[in-house]
Amino acid sequence: MQWSSDQKHIFIFEYFVHKVSYKFSTRNVALPTFAIRFIDFPTQLLYSRGGLGFYGGRRCRFTISPGYLRKSLFESPLYVMLADVNDKRVRILCDTAVDISCFTKDDDYLRLEKFGKMVRRKVISLFKGEKEVGEADLSLCIARESELPADKRTAESARAMLSEEVIKAPPKGVSAEVQKEAAVKKSAHKGSAKNNKLSV
């Protein structure tokens, strides 16, 4: 099928948090919350099921042109935060930035979901300032939802696709092998975040 990299398509972004560890007590944490900022889309929140129990994730649909998505995967790291949320404030406990440019290898991000998703799993380091204070075992996947450009769908269908839902099981295709990147580099993202790189 012929298509332009400037045409907007509907894509799937899915993340699943297998486990989170934090070196300090969470006794005074009102509601531990795992937050992910993907490109310039709204921050996705996953609330604890008790303590640091985060076995779950979210599946989100978004509309973007393949050309802009590829550029963003190279230039915009995934921003990950562990936060304390209550009615009055949000307090960041630790955070990090994750290099997700590996999804551009062999144009994996263009793979149609119906043919199987390319899933990446990694144990990433979480930081408070310069100090590593926690880890998160995280699976990510990005896929194209349909061969049809977004403007070829009805308005009702397009609106229905631009949504998010909670998922309770890891994405199919996730590898059982989990690796931790030992070397971390500073990221320009919010100055103090670190850069964990997902491998291909």
C-alpha cells in the first residue's frame, strides 16, 4: 500500500509495569503513582494497588504522522516518574529518561499490530538528583493500528480510537529475559533525569 510519511495514522502505545523498587520507606507516601510522559502527549498515570504494587499498565491510541513519530522517537526520551499524589499536591520521588530510539530500527514502529507487536522490556534506573534510588521493570511497545490513514476513517471511529485503557497482563511477545543498562548518561530532559537506553 502506498502512503506518505506526512499522513496521520493511528498508533498504539502500550506500557506495562512489572515491578517497582524504591530504596526509601513509603510509609508517608499518600498514593504511590507511576507516571509516563510519551513525546508531547498527556502524562499517563498508573496508581498503586497498595505499597509499590504496580503490576499493570495502559494501552493508548494516538494520531500522528509516521515521519513526526520517527523524529520524536529519536529526539524525545520517554520520561518516567514515581510520584506521591494526594488531594493537595504531587511530589516527585524519583524519575528518569529512557531512550526509545530502538523502535526506529527496521521501522519497527510502523509494524501493524495485527502482525504482532515489537515489545521491549528493560529494568530502568530511577534517580533522585544524581543518586540512584530505585528501579522499574518496564515493558513498552509501539505499533500501527491500521493500514488506513486516520483521515480515511469516520469521525466517530477516529474519536473512539483516541482513548486509553488499563491493561492487567503484559503485552504479548514480551521477552522473559530482562537486562539492566549499567551505564547511564545525563539527559537534557528536565536537567536532572538520566538516560536509560532500551536495546534492540
